[in-house]
Amino acid sequence: MPDIATFNDVVLLLAAAAAGLALYNGLRARRALRGRRFGRFVEVDGARLHLIEDGQGMPLLLLHGNGSSAEDFTTSGIVDKAAADYRVLAFDRPGFGRSSRPIGRIWSAAAQA
């Protein structure tokens, strides 16, 4: 039977390692995001939605699918290319990217539409 003190030491060591890795990951993420354009936020039905806006002219709305964010449209070059002819509006859907997801609401793609 394993010694209780040894087991507790292992648990504490693993918890400290996880906390250290989380801190390291947060610092690396901040460094990676430095200098990037992030757009602005708008409040819609209790959700704080992130919006990337560029260009002038007729509006062109870009909505990402599951598992991605509006920033995918900027890193792929779609926003820059479309902004030459349109006013591009790219939103992060609730719960994705930089948008919040209020608790207690159904946020399926159909509900968001």
C-alpha cells in the first residue's frame, strides 16, 4: 500500500506543475497576441460580442463556424481582401473567440441565427 505522505506529495507536485504550465501558457498567449488588431465589442441580448470591422461600402457579414473565431478571417487574409470593396463585419459568435456566453441561455447555431 502506498505511503499517504508520498501520495499527497505527488498530488501537490502535479497541482504545482499544472499551475505553472497554466501560467506559462497565459504568458505565451499574451506575447503572441501583442500588436494584433482586435476590433471592438458590442452588447447584444446580454452577450458581449467581439466585432472586427474594416473597409467601406456595402456591408459584408462574416460568421465563423464551430471551433473557430472571427480572427480566422483576418489571419487568412479574407478581411483585408474583402475590405477593398466592402464594409466587412466579422463577429465572434457567443462563447467563441473573444465573445462572452451568458449563462442560462441556449446558444446553438440555430438559436444564434
